[in-house]
Amino acid sequence: MSEYPEVKVNINQSVAILIDGNNIEKSLHHLMDDKNVLIDFDKLIPKLLDGRGLSRLMYFREGVSISPKLAERLLHNFHGSVVPCHKSADIPLTIKATQIATKVDTIIILSGDSDYVELVRHLKGEGVRVEIAAIEQTTAKILIQEADLFTAIVKEDCYVLKAYRGKKMRK
């Protein structure tokens, strides 16, 4: 039970979620010691939003394209989009964050990469609330300190794909 009494307030805050796919995937594989681990966005996104409105969800991915099924689910469930990146997702994600900063109240960045520290500082200077969600063990401590809120992505926020006669299925 919480130490604070429950208060019913309509939170009218718009949130953008920007995901550094390569960083999160590598961290998940490290956490679970399994390359078939994926984030269960159907669990994680509502947890991160905590009753706030989702304005935009973008999954930035370098290199090999992500699963068309995942892209379809992000679009169908969250009106999300996948942004292919020529190299690292850092620069495209940073550009998009600065472009949408005036259109949202909060930006949640899914990455533990210390390269985002200056972006976090800039966005906060512009009056945007910045939250980080990542695997705690692989997240730069300075990034956690700079964020308005840090949410640890844990095993319960993930699932493992298992092979079934040559096809990958959710476990």
C-alpha cells in the first residue's frame, strides 16, 4: 500500500516515446543472456504512460530491419512507426526529440546510452519532462541522474521468442 492516499486526478499530459532499438535490444540480450528476447510493448507502454496520453511512438533501428510483425503491432496498437537509421539511432532520435519538444509535455527515451545526456539536458531546458526507461544494469548512471524519472525495464516486461518448426513464436 502506498504511503500517499489515492487521489483521482485526470492527467492531461501528452507523451512521446522514442526508442533506440539497437541499444535496448543489446541490453535485453545482456540482461537475459538470450538473443531471442524482445520487449513486450503491450505491457511496457501502458506501464510507462501511467494514465497519460500517447502522442507519438517511434522505434529507431539501425541495420537489419526489425520484424514486420513487430512494426505492424506498434502501428496497430500504438500508432507507432519504425524509423530505419543509416548508422546509429542517436542522431535521428535526437533530431526527432528536438522537433517534437514543443508538441508534447513529456518525452520518454528508451535507451541507457550516455550519448543522450546532452539531449536530456536540452529538452529539460526547453521545459519538457524527460523520462528514461532502460535496463538498469546497462544504463549510464549520469543518464539516470539527469532524467526527471527513471523506469527500469525488467524481465517481466519482456518475452522470449522460441523456434517452432523453423518459425519464431511468442513463448
